Amino acid sequence: MSTLVFCCVALPFIMALVLYFTQSSGTRKLIVPAAITIMAVAAVTLGANGAFRLEVGSILGLSADTVFSVLDLLLLVYILGIGWKLGSRLIMGMTLLQLVGMLYLKFVLPGHEVPITAFVADGLSLIMVIIITVVGGLITIYGMGYMDLHEEHLHLRVSRQPRFFAIIFCFLGAMNGLVLCNNLSWMFLFWEITTLCSFMLIGHDQTDEAKANAQRALWMNVLGGLAFVSAMLFIQKSLGTLSTELVLQKMTSMDVKNTAILLPFAFFCLAAFTKSAQVPFESWLCGAMVAPTPVSALLHSATMVKAGTYLLLRMAPAFAGTTMSTIVALFGAFTFVATCILAVSQSNAKKVLAYSTIANLGLIIACVGINTAASMMAATTIIIYHSVSKGLLFMCVGAIEQRIGSRDIEDMRGLYGKMPRTAIITVIGIFTMMLPPFGMLIGKWMAIEAIARATQAMTPIVFFVALGSAFTVLFWARWAGVLVSSSKMHERPTYGHPKPSVMFALRSLCGLAVVFSFISPMVLKTFVEPSVSGVYARFNLQAEGFIPGATLTGAEGYVWIYLLFILLGLGVWYAWREARKVPESAHAQPYCSGLTAVKDGVVGFKGPMNVFEPVRVSNFYLSQYFGESKITRAIDIISTAFLVVLVGGLL
């Protein structure tokens, strides 16, 4: 077991060091797939072996606690140096507060009551490790081909890929460490490493825009780090331990939870909200879209934002049944509907994906706030399927942008004629996000059922989730419609020449998205149910009788899933066949009230003063009603009020 954990946590950092000093492109393209393969095999093997406990007494002959304490302090000093270099008093001030807090925690507060087991993995941890390593690994492989073209476009004389892939591997190792370790102090180290890695990756291209967005991401996540340190101080003071396992055992055994006891968990929620880019902190994740596409895909699917939802899922039993839990549910539901509305107004594909990610994270947080076994199952299901589909869609947008020079949805009309394979994969990716019987729809159905049936559910929560789901269908269907609206489906497309690593990653994640949905009853029965029931059993929690998705885990579930897949397949096949039959002669020019004109082969009409105006076909994005400039300020004010109630009410 120790070898498998080493391959998932320590090996990525070793590979990062190797890659940083590897200047040869050929050598790097051998090392990256080999390292990813080893990590993926180790992660899947860990998952197959099930829950485990692993002690780590020493590292290189030194006490493990001492090593991690020193690394904690050194990392904070390094971030402080970055703040000094950037001239940001905000970053320096919050980092100094973290340093003071960590020094007080290490040297002033009383020590732990009992030794802390280093790694304690349950079903949730193992699900996260597999997602991080497999999905993150495929994104890394995609990055090899993508970054070659990216640097050609930038006309770089010296490649920055050694540094880029080194940071990517650090990111993967830190995320695996974060979800596996049981010591909150160790978790904090990995938490802050992800903050530092995201800052470096967002600013990778070193443009003024990239640097500005990287700095914004850093200060917002440093705020989350400060909240994390504050939570550890209160927990150590009140409960006398930083063991996640012991903290949850003590909290779940309490009949009455007072304000002082709940305050650190409110700080954990604040830390999770910043890391998961919930409103009003969504701007850092939207700004991260300036980074190369592998970074966007990694941040949104396998790392970073999932760290926040993992922390909330892990800590949820501690505040179950409290008013604080209901506030968290309201906050998540509001984020879900608000960012779905913002996504409707976007024609930039990356922005659509960004707001969609924030929305789905909000839905997960709403499920965590409902805090029942049913809602936890829904949250876990959404995490699994969202990671695969969203990573796939980001990579598709990156490949499309490199070919057509735009990430605007309207510029993707007729994409099938230029990039048929990528266009088809993109449509499949969108279908997995919006259509039954794909996993994301199963997860959302489970979430709506769990929220509607929960005793503490409030009408606004149900309303927000239902309304947000409707807006979700709108922006996904609009995008899919553009991709399949080509008038030349009858013609043989001209295939491009994407890099092999890019197509391998796209096909692999597309296959995983479809196969995981095809075997969704097995996924629910094998991974989701045990991960939730295991937590409830460990902490003697009472699970309600209704479990959404239970009807899908038996033989009847397979019948319904396969029947829906057959119907969907027949519908797609019939539409494809009919579209291929339509000849060019069947297409008519647009009708322009008798003023139709053709100029240099371009169809248009005679406008005012007989000036020729070309015909433009596009969707309506309602930006004058739902645009960022129109409603973002109001959304941020409302969400800030939620945070004031959540944390300020306990203070």
C-alpha cells in the first residue's frame, strides 16, 4: 500500500523535478506518458483495494510532522515573497497572518492528544484519486501536443514546456496528497501548493492579462488559505486534535453544537468557496481562461475547484442538522442558478464552460448543505461525471481554437466540414452534460429528488435548482445546435491533422464519458453507495430510507439505461442519415423581404441608403438582460450577504 501511495503522491513531485531539467522534447514525450501510466495504474489499484490506513513515521530519517511543518512555513514564506515581488499588500498581509497562525499552531497551542494516522482513505478519497490521476493524466498527455502548437503560435525562442509540465505534475501530486491525508496540517500544505501551482499556470504565457488574472487568483485563494488556518486554530483549541477522523468522530457524537464549535467549519466553508470559485469569488476562475487550455481543463475538472467540494464533503457530517448547513445549501443553490444565468449570455465557449463549472460546483455544495445520505450520493455522482465531461469539453474547445482561431460559439458553424472528428466528440461531450441517460443527468435528477424530499429543504432551494437546470438546457442545446447546423453534411469532410496526443486524449475521455454512463448502475453500486454508506457507518449517522438512484443499481436499472441509450442512438442515427441525404441544391437563400442581394458571392440585402448588408445568422444571447455587466454586481452583493450570515453570524 505504501508503494501505491508513493506513486500517487510522491512520484509526481519527483517527475516534476526531472521534467524541469529536461530540455529535450523527445525525452519529455517519453517521460510524461510513462509517469502518467504508472500513476494511473497505482490509483486504480488503490481504488480496487478499498479503504486503508497508512502510518508515516519519518521521511528521510526525520519526523514526518517536522518535515511537513517546515514545508508549510517555507511555502508561506515563498508566497510572501511572491506578494512582495508583485507589490501586493493584500497578498503579503494575508500570508503574514497565515504565517503567524501556523507558528502559533505549531509552537504555542498544546500538542495532539494521540498520534495522527498520516493517510486514511475511504470511498470518497479513492474516487477522487482515480479522477485526479486518470482525468488529470489524460489532460497532461493532451497538453504535449497542444503546447507544441501553442508555443509555435507565440513564436517562443526558448520553450517553457519544462516548467509547464513540472508544475502540472506538482498539481497532480498535491491534489492526491490533499484527498488522502488525514492530518489537517498536512492537508493545508497540499492545499496551498495547489494555490501556488494555479498562480503559476494561469500566468504561464506572461502577458499582462495573464499576470493580472494570476494575481487575482492568488489573492482570492490566499484568502481561502487564511480561512483554512483560522479553522485549524479553532479546532486545535476546542477539540485538541488536527486528525480529520477524530474531529469528525467528536463532532458527530455531540448532541448539541454551539456557535464556538461550528465556527471553524464555517471557516472551512469559506476556504472551500474560494477554492471552488463560488460567487463572489467566481472572477478568478473566469479569468483563468487566459491560460493555455490544458490549464483550464485541469483547474475545472480534476484539480483545484474539486479540492473545495472535497473539503466540504469531508467535513459535512460535522455540521449536519444545523442552521449553518441550511445556509450552505441556500448559498450553493443561489450560485447554481446565478451562474447558469450568466452562462446564457456568453458566446465565448470557454466562458460558458467556466460558468457551467461554477454552477455545477454550486449544485454539489447545495447537496452538501442538505446533508443527507441521499444528497451526498447525488453530490458524489455529479463529481464523477462532471470531471470527465468537463475535462473533455475544455480540451475540445482548445483543439477547435487552434484550428479556426476562435473560441466563439458562433464561429463553430460548419465545424464538421473542417474538424469532423473533433466536432462529433464535442457534440457527444455536450450530450453527456444535458441528455439522459448520461451520468450528469442522473446526478442532477438524484440531486433534485434528494433536495425536494429533505426535511430541511426550503422552497427557494428547490426553486433555484429547478430554474438553474432549465437555463442549463438552454445554453447546452444552443451550442450543440450550432455544431450540428452545417449545411454540408452530405459532403465528405476535409480531415485536419491534429497531434496524436490530442486525439488520444479526446477519444479516451469521450469513451470514458460514454462508458461510465453506460454502466452507471455499476458506478453507483460499486463506488457511490459504498463511499456514502461508509461515512455514515463510521460516524454512526442515521441515513434516511430514501436513496435516489437505488432503482438504477439493480437489474431493472440496467434495462432502463440501455433502453434509453438505444432510443437515443436510433434518434441520432436517423437524424444523421437524413442530414446526409440533403443535397446542396435543396438549400435556399435566406428571404430578406424582397431585398435579397448577392455581392462577391456573399448573400445579403439592401439596407438603408441602398448599402449592402451581409446576412448574419447567430443565436440570441440576451446579454442586454443577463450580461456580466448587468447582473454580476447584484449577484456578488447577494452572495456576500450569505457569507456574512454564514461566518459573521457565528462570530
